[in-house]
Amino acid sequence: MAEIMIIEDHAMSRQVLTTMFSNLGHRVLEATDGTAALNLIKDNDPDIIISDILLPTIDGIEFARQLRSLPGKESTPIIFYTATCRLPGELSLGQKLGTCAVIPKPSEPQHILDTVNEFLAKADADQEKEVTVNNAAESSGSLREGLQLATLADLSFSLISQRNPQQLLNCASRAAGDFLGCNSLLTICLDNGGRRYYWGDTENFHSVPAEVGEQVMSRLEPVSWGPIANSRGYGLAVPFTTSGCAYGWHCIWDEERFIPFSEKDRELLMTLSAYSALAYENILLIEAQQKKEEHLEGLVKEGTAKLKETKTELMNTQKLESLGVLAGGIAHDFNNALTVIAGHIQVAKIISDDEDVVRSLDLAEDACFGAQELARKLLTFAKGGEPMKKAAALEPLLRETVQFILEDSTTCSYFDIAPDLAAADIDSGQIKQVITNLVLNAQQAMPSGGVIYIAAENVAIGPDSTLPLQPGAYVCFSVRDTGVGIPEDILQNIFDPYFTTKTIGSGLGLATAFSIVNNHGGVIDVESKEEEGTTFHVYLPASAEQPPAEKEAKTIQHADGHILVIEDNRIIAQTLSELLGMHGYKVEWAREGREGLELYEKRMGQDKFDVVLMDLVIPDGMGGTETIGKLRELDPDVKAIVVSGYSNDPVMANYKEYGFASAFPKPFKIKDLVEGIQALTNN
């Protein structure tokens, strides 16, 4: 077996590769950037290195350059595994530095394994280091989904960051071909005058039937064609649109493809097209805004301070609004995908008797629910977001989050937590994000290492307090470093969106923390002195309730009952029906609220529904908020549970005010859902 180093800053992509190689018996070294990798190499001698190109601190190209200068590392194989960096100049530079291969994200697991095998065999033909593929064949489907999901998340952030429409369309076209394994791809955009602009395989656009574009633009739905003339291949075209405008269409085709594109392929390409269209529209909006600003600046005096201040605020507001709309859509689709994957993992766990298989499925399930944190971060600036608050203990959340961040770091932590610390009414996922941002800032303020001091205590705020808080009981936690400090002249700007003094940084970390704490009814206060350090104090309303005790693990009893599922996503509905059916429930499915109301009224007499499980947002039909109102007119005693991928929607946070008995953000564990159903039916 070989020693393989993986350099990848996105945790999900890194975990997929690590799991794949570790399960096949290889020793895996993990690094999040080039600096960490070079430190690991001082004490290790990997047989092969798999690295992303776009990395923090030292990127893949610079890492390869420095590695080649080390004694004995002149010929260590390096493979670049990347989704976005394919510029000919950079790839040529990588080859000059001894890079063995470039693999696009995502790729089939077998292709990754074959590439690794090839270079391991070249490196040492006498040692048996090839990856065995017996087990890999069984799990390639789920690994491929994992790689696609991880790459989709990576790619969505890349699309958001693009500011050049041509680069964005090139990136989206390449990604579409890579995702579906096609050798020909084309993006067609229309301008206001109807003129067409092409990106991709423009030389072979005659393979796309002339009527395909008209069909896509008239229906705004995917269109398939094939076999391609004098060949056996197939093609697929999807609209390139947002809710407000149709910009063109994406086409992919492969003359060597044996079978038509599946429904899953269509959904994947539609999702990618939606992301790229939103990012494209965002670029156009920003370009239009920039042109307006240039015209406006020509009409006013250059030195008008008030105009500059207003312009800056306007730009930040528009950026945040664009980010919120885009992030909300990505997070919703992301949570829906996680719901299907997590649901079928749970199905597999129920029907499998193999302990090793169940153990692997547990890891995959943990990864799915861990990916919820990514969706939470995306939703932070989405419109209408409210935290789903519950009474929770802060101490374990502080300790677990800080220790996870500082693991394997030169920075250590010291805790001073009041033994009688009260619970707080919080959304634990969002407050974890606040803690993460503050601790990362403290760590970066001490580049040579040091101690981060974490304190927490109960605080009573009176009417004379200088803090902008209502009088009452609060819990305050503090994060203190002994780093470089913050200059006084910029201290008042640190919570402004996009304000940063770092070379690499978005300027959204502290703005995100400020937004979250403000939505909790709290406040962040900061003290700082240059060369002495910085302390952030976070005040959160104390809870009048005690946090719920941890539940003992128990087996869910086989149940019976009649469940109505109102869900527009067919795959999610089928997954829920299968899982609930395994626990003894009889399930009926309605695609939207009106259909659900008809079914419910039909069953009002005999065989009445015990519980209604409904999606909150149904774009092409009656959604959860309107449906629950009409259901309660039919049956005031109806027991309804609302579920949604928009976990930050106000309805999810205040579900009882809208008439629901319970709420579950997607994805969720079937064990928790069944327990929630049983609690309602038992009452």
C-alpha cells in the first residue's frame, strides 16, 4: 500500500478522497494548503501527491515549485485535481514543474484510481502499490455523487466570484461537460437585439439541431436529441435563465454516448445552469451599476464626501441583496440534494446486516449532515432569515468549536466558564458560525501562535447600560487574543460588509457574525489596543428554560398510521414514503397544496390522515403557508409538520404562529422525524 498526500482546502472534497483511499488500505496525509503540506513533508515521504491548484497561502503551482527544490523530491509524482483552474499558461507551468497529470473536478472514482495507479507503477514497478478496485466498484456510485456534490459546492462559489461574463460562461460550459462526461459543449447567449454569442465547441455546433434552441427558449424546459446523424451519440440542451430573464441555453452532446441522458442528468444540468444564470445576471447588474456610477460621478464634484458615502452604502446593499438571492437558491437546492442522499443512506442502513457497510454508511451520513453547515453559511445574508432558536447550553458549544478549529495548531486555548452559566435562546448552528469567525480572527492576529482566552458569564443589563440592549438577563461570552490589535481609526468599520485589511479575505466574517447576533436580539462589543490584542464580547439573551437533556439512544418502535406528504420534488417524496413505510406508516403523496387538500377532505371520514407532512415552498403550486390555513378550516385539529430547505425562513422559526405543530429543516434524520410524528399522534 502507498502513502498518498491530499492537498485540498474544501473539507468535503478532501474527505471524499481521504475516505476513498483509506478504505482501500492506503495511508493518507491531509493538508489544507501548500504551507501545511510542506511542513508535513519534512517528516513524511509520500509516494504521490494529489493537489488542488487554487489554495490559500501557497497555491498548487507554488507548492510544486518549492517541492522540486527539496532534496529527494525532484521526481515525486504530483497530480492536480481542480474544478476551475485550466488556463493553458498555468497548466503548462505545472508541467514544467513536473506535474504528472491534471484531473478535472468531478471525475469518476475509477478514473482517479487509474491515474494514481499509473504513476505509482511508474515510480516503483517492483512494489505492489496499485489500488484494488473490488470494493471501489461497489461504492463508485455513491463516491461519484459525493464528488459531484462537493464540486458543485466549490463551483457555485467560483461562479459567484466571477466578474467577467466570458470567463463565467467558459467555466460553466467546461463544468457541464465534466459533470456529465461529454466531449462537446456549447453555450449560446442572446443579446437584446437577438444576436447570438457562442462559447465552447463552436466548430461542431452543426451537431446541434437548428430547432433545439427555439424549443428550449419557447418551453424553458430541457430538450434532448439523438442519435446524432451518422453516429450513436445523444445531446441535451437546457435553458440558461433566471426567474426574471432568459439569456440563452446550454448544450452538451457526445457522439460516443450509447444511451440518452437520464432525468438525473437533466436535473444536474438544470441546477448548474440556474447557478450560472444567477451569477451571470449578477455580473450584468454590477456592470450596469458601474456604468451608472461612472455617469453619476461625471455630474457631481469629485470631492463630495456625502455622495461617496451614499454610493458605498448602495453598492454594499446591492451586493448583499444579490448574494442573498443567489445564496438562498443554492442552499435550498443543496439541502434538497442532501435530503435525498441522506435519506437513501438511512434506507441502506435499515436493510443492511453487514456491520462494516453500516459503519461506512454512518460516516457518509455524518458527512451529509455536516454539510448542512455550508448551507447555513450561505443562508446568513438571505432575505427574511430568522434563527431557529432553542434553549441551549453555551459551554459545550464553545469548547467543541474552539478545540476543533485549533486542532493541530500552534495556537492553544484557555477557558474560564462560570459554573452556573445560564442557557441561552439560540440557533446553535448560527452561533457556532459566530464563534468560528471570532476564533479564526484571533488565530490570524497571532501568526506565531499564542493563547486564545475564552470566557463566559451571566450578565444583568440595567436601564442605564451603555450597550444597545433591552434590560434583562443575558449570557456573555468573550474571545480574547494577544495579537497585533486593531488600529483605532478602523475599529468602527470592522463590522461593515466587505471591509477587510487582509490580503486574502472576503470582508464578510465579522459582518456575518454581527448579523447573526443582531438577529438573536444580542450585540457584539469590541475592545482593542495595537500590539496588545483584541477582545470581542458577545451578549445573548438568557433563556428562561433549561436546555433539553440528551436523549438516550433507543430503537424506534414499529408504528402504524396514515401520513399525507405534500412535496413537489418527486425524488424527495419517494424517499420519505420509503423511509416512513419501513417504520410502518401508510403514506400518500400530493404534489402541491390543492391536491393535498382534496386528498385530506376525501379521507376525512374513514381512514383519516393522522399527520400531514408538507414542504414550505412549492414554486408551481400552493405552498405550506397557504395550505395549512385551508387545512385548518377543514379540520381545526389537523396535525401538520412543515419541512423546508429554506431553513432560515421565518415560518420555520415561528411555525406555531402559522398553525404547524412542528418543523424540520432539510435534511433531517428519519429517527427524529418518526419521534416527532409519534409525539403528535400519542398526544
